[in-house]
Amino acid sequence: AQSVTQLGSHVSVSEGALVLLRCNYSSSVPPYLFWYVQYPNQGLQLLLKYTSAATLVKGINGFEAEFKKSETSFHLTKPSAHMSDAAEYFCAVSSNNNDMRFGAGTRLTVKP
Amino acid sequence: ETGVTQSPTHLIKTRGQQVTLRCSSQSGHNTVSWYQQALGQGPQFIFQYYREEENGRGNFPPRFSGLQFPNYSSELNVNALELDDSALYLCASSAGLAGHTDTQYFGPGTRLTVL
């Protein structure tokens, strides 16, 4: 069975500071990993995904994530936070077994 | 290009009733997945349809059922509603059959409240 754990339900950073959202996964097969963002009253938007190619994945809006197999991690980072980054972020894991598991989410607050 | 749309946006039902939620997939997409997102939680996979056939199901009881139509739009039906069914129901479409590894495009969701 596959699962995702997001460390920290709430993260607060100042505008311009580094954003680091943590995600650890469990999977018995090589995983596909995703980060999604959800703004209030909206659906999910894909930020980036890892599909066993390059371990450093670049996404939209300046976000990137690094797949570390030894640490079973896929943390999301952005060098400089913007006010518009305030949202809920979800990490998800999937394989080719027609299942997809999401973490509980991390709410990012950006302070001016 | 039209994105994924869902209807209705909000719905209030009482316990024991039945509900049908609708989803129009993005143009060119033949796979639709449904998710339940309870308040304060991540989405949970309900099931997926590919070319009108169910192609995988999460841990949801049979009273959650679905359909996909020849135009690849989809319905989610929930019978005998329970209070715990109150949630945001998300539909996502993708272009191919690869479980969930293809990029999925999500609709804005239907907020269901069961009283």
C-alpha cells in the first residue's frame, strides 16, 4: 500500500523567504509523486510531478521538488515566497495500480 | 479549450436521500476520476472511468456509483446519504489510460452538505 505524510499542517513564512513544504511517501513500487495547490473554493492545480526521470523537478510558479529515494522524501521548495503563494498544498503518490493517495495538506501563510 | 466543469456547485440533501453530481471533462480527455475531500483533509480517490468502463476504485462502499458517457462526461451517484458524506466532491480528467500517472486536471468541485 502507498501513503503520503505531510509534516506540518500549517507553515508560515514572510514574503521573500524560502518556502519548504515537507512530504514523505511510502510505496512498494517506484512511485509517481505529485504536488498540487488548492486555492479557496477551487479545485486542485498541478504544480509538478515526478515520473522517474530527473530527480529535481521544476514546476510552475517557481516551485521545485527533489525526489530522494534514500529518504523517501519529495519536499517542495520555492526560493522566495510571494503573497499569492498562500494556499493549501497537497502531496500525492501514485503507481500504475489505479490508486492515488493524497496527504492531509499543508496550509501556507505568507506574511507581508 | 474548455476546462473541467462540475455541477451543481453547492447542494444540500438530507440523510437517506440520493444525489447525482455531474462532471464534464476537458476536451480530448477520455479518463475521469472522482475524489471526496472532507473538510480539512486531502482528497480521497473514489473511482476512475476510462472509455465508459470503471478502471479502479478506492475504499468506498457500493452506494457510491458512477457512469461515464460516450462524450466522456461523468456522473457520481450516492445513495442512502449519510452525514459523513458531507464533503467537496472533485472530478478530474486526463488524456490517457495510465492509472493516475497522467496529469489530471481538476474541476472546482461540488460542495455537498448532508443534514
